[in-house]
Amino acid sequence: MAELAGILRTELNRYSPGEKLPSSRALVDRYRVSPVTVSRALAALRAEGLVVTRPGAGAFRATRPRAAEEAPRPGDTSWQEVALSVETSGESVPRSVDASGVLMTLAVPPPGALELHGGYLHPSLQPERALAAALARAGRRPGAWDRPPIEGLSELRAWFAAEIGGGTLAPSEVLITAGGQSALTTALRALAPPGAPVLVESPTYPGAVAAARAFGLRPVPVPMDADGVRTDLLEQALRTSGARVFLCQPLFQNPTGAVLSAERRREVLRVAREAGAFVIEDDFARRLAHEDAGPLPAPLAADDPDGVVVHVCSLTKITSASLRVGALAARGPALERLRAIQVVDSFFVPRPLQEAALELVGSPAWTRHLRTVAAELRTRREALATGVRRDFPELALRHVPPGGFHLWLRLPDGADEAALTAAAQRAGVAVAPGRPYFCAEPPAPHLRLGFASAASAGELAEGLRRLRTACDEVLG
């Protein structure tokens, strides 16, 4: 869209003010793009005041383009620095919300750049036809546009309860949420008061750290190794910090890919229970297991009758970034607190989206999609891991996980992550630096490479070729 808008912007000089531009169909044929791309490009020019559109007539060059001097005069917003600060010991301290770690993985790379930093499936891996069919069927359901139950559709809650608990969880103990990030933020706000410490794995998902800090919480890192979080250090951190919440990803952890060992699963629940603390289990990658993953451990929530675990999961990662439907599972008073905060924040998840999710997971296409993604992710993972080990001897790849969508690489000591990321961008490939994954000082520089957002193994190979150029520039 941006490329076509730039072309049309340049060609506007060929037309007199008020003259009609070629029709949308003509632009589609000329530039071999979709009608949606043409529509969005014209909308961008319209927003700039360069063209005007008339329903039924077409697009025309603006008779009087908006001059720079005609732009609205900017106001003085400096007063907001005081209003957005908090008074501490007689001083005004800014309350900043750092979303840079989240935006890093959501950012769309420049045209022509390959995306090895994202956390969503490439469009070729998304079940687009099944999603479209599910949405169409959902829209025709009786009452599809009525207000849904606050907690979510009962059938969808029952489906998530069976997926999470395997028979140990009741549908009444599940809330439907607007995706996994929404569920995480709700859980953090519900379980920890402002100013409280929250224990997190180190390294961990930047979105969790950003959410905790945005709510005035203090993330405290607990180191990990190949078997997941160090439970001896977790027990110590709970005791010394007084924290009552531990946020973890036991399965295919982001970014390390580690799986919490069976012994440590028991220990996490034991030490949390003894400390009177909650465990927020972010089970984001269960449906991203690869073809060779083998049997997966059950969620922590399935082994927890006492309500220690608050479980978070979502359909977003395995389908589309826009199918923002997830679930929170909890027991006891915590469930009521979660429900109350979700109602205050967003009322409920739109019913058509819930109905579409229910149609999708109940269709034969759902099982086929899971099998296809499991096979394709394995192929892409192997291609990326093989290329890294063959062509990047200076980058340490210590673990290749049979699930998830990324590899975690250690850079040489002293390497400049920011410089390497910038050089990679110039070379035409987007990668993620490791710093945002640590809530304290990182022990070493790292890089996260994703393979789910690539179109094919061939595209991954080209991405590595471009990254090699960046490494030669920065690392020597």
C-alpha cells in the first residue's frame, strides 16, 4: 500500500487540479495490485489532502492541496508533563509506559524487508478460508449480534475448560478474554496491588514486563536454565521480596524455548502454595507444538485443585493476529476478582468473534490446520537452525525447541545488539534484539530469530544471507 501511494503521489503532477484520476479498476490492472491496496493508497492520499473522492464518480486531484502553512498550529502540551507525573517525596516523577519491547515485535518491516522478528503465523500458514467460513456461519447464527454473557459463551467456555483441564476444570471457572495479552493484563491487575513486586522468568516476554510496569508493579527477575525457571531461586525470591505473584511460561518459553521439567513443575506449585502466592501460567505456545514434539505435559492448572494457578491461553497465535479470543481459568475468589476487572475494562468480548471462534474449533478444518502448522513449523525450524549452525559460528544456538516460533541466540560478549539490529534492517531483514526480554541487566547480548512469520524455508535462507551481511559489518 505505501509503495503504491508513493507512486500515485509522484504521478499527481500529471493531472490538473480537479482532474479525474484513473479508475480503481484501471489502477488495479496497471500496477497489478488488489482493489483493497488501491483503496488504501487513495485513502492515504485523501488524508494528506492531495486527492478528493466522490462516491460513484471516482478520485480527483485536489483543487487546492493543503499547504504546509495551512496546517493547524500546534498547541502547547508541555503542561501534560506535570499532569502525567506522580508526586514522590515532594518531587514530581514522570510515570512513563514503555511499550518499545512490544512494538518491536508488532512493527511491520519496511517494504522488501524480510520478517524474522514477528510472533504471528505468516498469512500462508493462517487458516484464512476456514476463518472466513467460520465468520460467515457465525454471522448467521440466531442471536449472533446480541449482547453475549459477560463471562463468554457457555459453549466456548466449555471448550476451553476441556482443553485446559482435561476434565479437572469446570466451564464456570473459565472467562473468555480478548486474546492472551488482555488476559495477562487482567490477571496482573487482579492479583497484585500497585507497587507490589511480581516475579518473572529471566529472560521473559516483553509484553508481560511492560504490562506490569504500566500498572505500577515491580518486575523481579528469576533466572532460568535448560529445564525452565530455577525453583531454588524462585523460592528464595518469594521469601525475600514478599511477592505474591509469579508469571511464567512453562511450555516453549518465550524467548528461550525451554520446557519446565516434571520435577520443577511440582516444585513451582509447592513453593507458590507455601508462600501463599499465585502462579500466572501463560500457555501461549501449546498449539504451536511441532510435528516431532511428542506428548506435551498438561498445563499446570490441570494439577492444581487449590486455585494457585491462574491460566492464560489464546487462539490468536495459532490462527491470526486478528482473532483475539482467549481464556482465563481460575478458582475461588480470584475468579471473581478477574471477572470484575474484565467487566470494568471491556464489558465483554464481541459475540460475533466468540461465535466465529466456536465455529472454527468445531469444524473439521481445525484439526487439519493444527496438523499442517505442526509440520510446517518443524520444516521452518529445521531450516533456520541448520542455517544458523552452518553459517554463523559466532552465534551460540544452545537449544532448538520442538515448539513455539523462534530461536534464541547468544551473541559474542561485548557485541552491540542495537547496532546489529540496525545493520540487519539496512540489509533488509528484521530481527529482535535480546535486551527487551530482560527486566534487569542481561547477562549477555542475545538475538531472537522467528521462523513462523516467514513465507517459506527459502525466505528464511534469504533472511540469513542478509543477516550474515549485517554480522560481517558489526561483528567483524
